[in-house]
Amino acid sequence: MKARSIAASALATSIFLAASVTSSFATSLPHAKRVTMGSSPLVITTDYGSPGLTENFNPYSSTHLVGANYMYEPLFMVNSLNGKQTPWLATGYKWVNTKKLVFTLRSGVKWSNGTPFTAKDVAFTFNLMHKFPALDSNALWSVLQSVVAHGDQVIFNFKTVNVPDWYYIATTHIVNAAQFEKVPNPVTFTDPNPVVTGPFVVGSFTPQEYKLTVNPLYWQRDKVHIPAIESIALTTNTITDEMISQGKVDSSSQFVPNQNSTFIARDPQHYFSWQPLGTPWTLFMNLKQWPFNQLKFREAMAYAINRTRIVKQGEYDYMAPSHQAVLPPAMQAGVTNPSLNNIYNYHYDPTKAAILLKQMGLKKNAQGQLLGKNGQQLSLTLQTPAGWTDIIQDCEFIAQDLGKLGINVHVETPSVSTTFSNLQTGQFQMADVGVGGAQPWFIYHAALDSQVSAPIGKIAPSNFERWINPKTDQLLAQYASTTNPKIQKADMVSLQKIMLTELPLVPLDFGVWWNQYTTLHYTGWPTAQNPYAAPSNFAWPDYLLVLTHLQPVK
């Protein structure tokens, strides 16, 4: 499984990590009986449980279970692939002026406990982020002045103009005010009994799996044809792959090597995969530490890493090597300067990398070891979570590439939660991390904006590498304050040039939305012909839309 949505918040718009496992098929499995077709629960694999799942459905917790995304809802649905908007808890919105945004809420929506959903709940949600800044992973209150409820409307007053933040506001999980106002610390709250507006509620929970049952009060109940969702903990990739290959899992979002032969070919009439372009993956370096705070060292890293090998051998050619500008090709069109990419054409060139390291004053000993400032071999650590074996393999390739330059790299594989905590607090040297966003500004904002960074030891929502640069902040703020395409393009080109000349991070490859599904029990999945949503179980808020499209096989 590669979970592209494990981020500083449940909003899949900032920095993304990956839960990645390779596959080989097992010969023995735990019994997983399916009930009669047409009344089956939807069986999926989502959360990584090692040694077991921890019950946490708080959508604002960095370690919440993915099931929270199937219970809590946003104001608007925004397709992660193409940006298409669908009204959800809100029926519409308007900009009264550049500093006043008004959402009109849907009437007749009820919480799962039977109480009415109101504008008070929405205003409370955003004001809770203000009261507890750790919940404000997208730094909304750096631009917001106030959020108030008025009848069936919620009014967002901005202290500074920021047009792109509409997306963050529109896709925020809305919580129940009556429930959360009683919680002493919503940052550590695990929300074992969620009160929600969404299609499902918690049915049962064990460390091995949890079951969500249909919410009988759901405002779109007529569109939900799934009686329940069974989410099985990912413990070993082998068992997961075998279960989906035998039709015991309806949907999975994981890296499967050679999936055409190992999965689809087993039943091409019912087994499918559609994996559209997703998150750019990058090498994040802790810029508060030497040697990563040296530009020449970062340039050396851009030349030292064989991205083609990573893509072809580590990712089975599902992806494409990334460019230093980091933006996916579709996002670069019309907003960047292609000639700059040609001028700053970072590619695999270990000789060039060695020259840059020598220009730093670094020397090798007789054994070919590159020596650090202490006279010992330069030794670095590279983190990625345990069990995410395609990313671990990518990291091993990076270690080998740097080893050729005399640098010793130790690949560390702590747990998912530990890795994420290390990134947030700056307790790392290098990490393989994905940068996600609905448009170019979101990617650059998440990776480079000082508003989403923090001093070492404090929690950084997404700018883990601690890139603090006034020019970058100015360009991001200027882009966000206008709808003039000429100004926006000029800002994007300037940000592109910062990526190319100052290398705050080193992109590796353009990722995909990992996706495997069967039509044995349900149809209506998103496809290349009908891309109504990103296909991953982890896609927020897309998967809510998927749950209202699936139809049982009769």
C-alpha cells in the first residue's frame, strides 16, 4: 500500500508520505469468507497495522485511521485529478470581495446522532483550529481574520488576500461542535465514537480490522448501496496481495510489482488497475544541518542520484523520473518556463557531483571515503517507514549512488508514526517524501512556505526541510493575492527558478495513485474513461464521491 494522504492533516494537499509494500504471493491465508453478492460489505485495505491498528478517528490527528475520511465530510468535493468542484455540505460559495468568502450550507443535513448540521458547526471547526494551532496544518489562520456563522451561511473574513486557500477551506473535515467543544485537547483526542455527517459510522474495531456501517441518517442515503466497509489492517504485503488476487478484497491502493501478470492476468474480466499521475516524490534534506545547508552539496545530490534506476528497478516503471522543478508535466504547462528546465538540466552525472563536493573543500582518504569536517567519513541517515518496501528499495539505490562518492548512507526504517514525528520536528537528515497539491501553488506552498515550517523541535505542518526564504514567501503570497494570470505565471516562473538554482529539495520521480480493484462485488469505480475521482482509497475528499458511485453486482 502506498498511502498518499498520510500528512500533517487529513487534507491531502500538503506533504505526503508513502506506505509502500512490494508483493509476492503467499500460498496460505487466513479465512476470509464473502457473503452473497449484492449484499457484501466493501472489503478494502487501507491502514498499516504493525503490530496492530490503533483506534483513532479524529480527522485532525496526524495518525488517524483512513476510515475517518469516510465519515467526516467537506463543504465541497474537489477532484484531485482535475480540480472539478462538486457541492457537498455547502451548496455554493461566493467571493463578496477579495477578503470575504461566503459559503451557503445545505439544508436538511443531520449528524449521525440525529441533531441538525448547522453553520455553527462549520464556524466552530475553523475557530477550533485557531484555538489549537496544531490543528491548523495548512496555516489558514495566517490569512484568516475571523469565521462567523450567520443563518445558513458561514462568512470567512481574510486579513490578507489568499485566493488558493479556498481549496483548503472547502476540503476541511467539518466536525460536530457539540462533541468537540467538550474535548479538553482535540490535538490528542482519538475520537472513538465519531458524530459525523458522512455515509458511514463506526460499527466495530479490533487491532486487525475495523468495520464501518452505513449511516441511516446520511443526507445522500439513496446514493449509498454499500451496507458496510471492512477495512483490514495491512500487516504483510504478501497476505494483502493474495487476498485481492482471490477476490477477497474489493479495493486496494498499494504498489504491486508486475501487476499485469501477478494480479490482472488472474482474472482480466474482473481485475483492474487504473493508476493516474499523482504525487511528486522528493529527497527532503534537513536544511538546518550541515552539509545540507550548503548549496553545492544539494547540487551534488541532484547529480548523484540515478532517478532512472529508481523508476525502472525500484518502481517497476510505473512512474517517470522527476525534474528539479518538481511540478508534474501537466502542471508545468503554461505556468513555467520550459527553457529554464533545459538550462538547469540536473541529471545523473556522478563525475559532476564529485566535482561539486571537491569545490566544497571535501576530500577523500586513501580508502576513497569522503571526509567530513571531523576528519571521519561523511555518514548520513535516510529515513522511510518500515514495511514500505518499494520506497526502501529506492532509498537503498540512493545510498548506493552516494556510496560511489565516498559517502556512507544508512537507511533507517522506523514506524510510520515515528517517521512522521521525526519529519515534523526536524529529527532527520534525509527522507524520501512526496509533495502533493491540487495545483502548482499548493505544491510550492506545502514544500517551501515558511508559514508551514517551524524551528527544530517544533511541529512543522509540511515544510519539513525548514526552507525559510523571504523571496519565496513573497512570491507565494503575491500569487495567492491575485487572479491575474500574467502575475501568477511570473510568480510561478520565479518559484521555478528558486527550485532550479537553490535546490531546497531534490525531486526523484512523479508518483501515481496506486490502485487495484475488482468488479466481482461492486462496479462504478473511477477509470481513465470516467475520471470522476482519484482512484485511491486514501484520496481525500475523492473517495467519498467513489462511495456514492459504487453499485453492487446483481
